[in-house]
Amino acid sequence: MEVVSHEGQFIGRGLYNPQSAIRVRLYRWDGGALDDEFWAASLGAALRLRNQVLDRGGPKSAARLVFSESDGLSGLTVDRYDRWLIAQFSSLALLDRRATLIRQLLEQTGAEGLLCRPDKTVADQEGLRGLDEEVHGSLPNAPVEIVENDLTFLVDLRAGQKTGFYLDQSENRLAAARYCRGKRVLDLYCYTGGFALNALRAGNAGTVLGIDSSATAIELARMNAVLNRLGAARFEAADVFDTLAMLRTSGQRFDVVIADPPKFAKHPRGVEDAIKGYLRLNRAAIEVLEPGGVLVTCSCSGLVDRALFADVLGQVAELSGRPIQILEQRGQAPDHPVSASCLETEYLKCVICRVGV
Ligand code: SAH
């Protein structure tokens, strides 16, 4: 459909979904049609960007190839893990056009197979029904190996969280590792060991302890440690808050604490609770941090913006009576670009700070 101004002047061409909170998603502003040729060109542009900014085309490499609005493809996310693609459709309009999009993706990337994984929360919001897993081409049954920053990780394409791996933190893991030389590192919400193993390999950390409530994630984290011969890594399946309370009472302290929790704010009305959550988490985290230690704290809630998150850290400093100095304010990796015309595409904050006495 065409979107026009009050004066009837053409603004853009989009696709309409009365069931969705996003009624019209715009794709084209030049008056052209939303035809196969247009989708192919949009995908081609997204793939070219990854080739331009990332050196990740080789065997076992992984990258986000398409990031929804950031690539002008609102409602489609595609990640590549070695020779396979995982696609998530979050708009009805693109889901209806998936035959074309999937064929184009397979052709343009030369991938062996593609798995369409439904995202349940978004599917409900968009009124997407009958959205099942779909395999195109061939897909391995066992977890696949990818290499990130000289480390091998196993990724479960079918059952892993999100699309299998948190690619958006790739560069932040290296940045955090720079503070870990010889240190005792605590990796909270460690999933399959991304930050922990980078801290050991790139950072030469002394010891690392990773905590995650998902037993299957911890199992993969342990396998990843073995695969990379990083015997100093310990991973435990446990709740972060329980663990922090236990570590505090038993007097265990760390030089670096990393906290990368799941999204706390899923709706605008959830922002207040999310802020309380970040306050509680970061206060508890610094209680097990040595004076002068480094806190790497993340938030992937787009609704809590950078300024608000920094403000939370100010409150943490005030409430705990320990000064916090922000050393680095980081964001998502460049294969998750931020569209200057749609700033909601900026969601990841990774703040590295020093916490005083
Ligand atoms: N840091 C990870 C990604 C973390 S995603 C990486 O670099 O790959 C958030 C993780 O938090 C998920 O793995 C989820 O299982 C875990 N999680 C959610 N709630 C939790 C809780 N209360 N305690 C421990 N882990 C939790």
C-alpha cells in the first residue's frame, strides 16, 4: 500500500497488517514496486555490507546477515552459522513473501540450508498463525561449530536461544577480555560461555566462573571449554541472584564481574520494573567485586536507552556508596547496524566501568 501525506503526496510504499501494533511497515520511498527484484536488491545490499565491514566470510564464520529495519527489511532477521542460515520472520507481510526471500537468500549466499525459526512472542504480537519451523535444503542434526575471536563455539541451530548464539556481543567480549589479565572473573548469564572463554583466551584471565540458569546452555559452555582446551573455566547451572547471595555470604570476591542479562523491558509499560531489575542486579554484582574492580554491565532492552542505563549506574553508585567510573560505552557489533532513520534499532548497551572502594 501507498502512504501519502494530507496533501496526497506520496511518502512511501509499505505493507499493512491491521493485527499488528506496527500497522504499516515501510520498505520503499522511491515510488517503485515491492516486487521480487526489489527484495533481491535489498538482500544483496545487506550481504554486501557484511562483506564490507566484517572479515567473516571463511569456513565456520558466523554473522548476522539481515537485521530488520536496519537493513530496510522490517520483520526479517537472518543469521549465518558456517554454511547454514537461520531466519526469523516477525512480520506477516514478509512471512507471506517468504518463498521469494528464502530462495533469494539461499541463492545469494550459497548456503546449504536454511531453518525458519518462529519467535513466539513476536508471532503473538503480529497475529502470525500457523508459523512452524521450516527447513529448506539440508540442516545438520548436531550442533554446528563456529569460530569467533579464535575460539570455537558449538551452536545448536534448532534449540539454542535466539537464533543460537549472541553474535551482537562479539566485539564486546574482546573489549571485556582486555581487563581480565590474571584476574578472577565472574561471568553472569554466561549462556554458552561467550564472555568467559574470551576472557581466558584473549584476556589471559586467571580463573573464570560462568553462571546461567539454563542447564542446556551450561552443558554447551562446558563442551566449548573442552573444545578450546580452556580447563580453567568453570560453569554452573544456577540462578544469578541466588549465586550472588551465596558468593557474598561466603566472602568470595572477583576482580571482574560481567553481567549480560536477558531483556528486562519487553513493553513500554515494563520499563519501570526493568530499571528496578537493573538496579538490583548491578548492586548485587558489585557486592562481590573487589574495590577498584571492573564491572562489565549490559542491557539489551531497547526501551532503556543509553542515558537511562547510565543513570541506573549513577543510582547504583549512590545506593552502594561506591564510585563508578565509566571507561567504555559500547553497543552492538557492526553486523547489527543502527539505522539513523529508526533509532529503535539501537538496543544493546555494554558499559565497562571501574568500581571504587
Ligand atoms: N552472555 C551470553 C548471553 C546471555 S543471554 C553470551 O555472551 O552468549 C541471557 C542468559 O541469561 C540466557 O542464557 C538465560 O538462560 C540466562 N538467564 C535468564 N535468567 C536467569 C537467571 N535468573 N539466572 C541465571 N541465568 C539466567
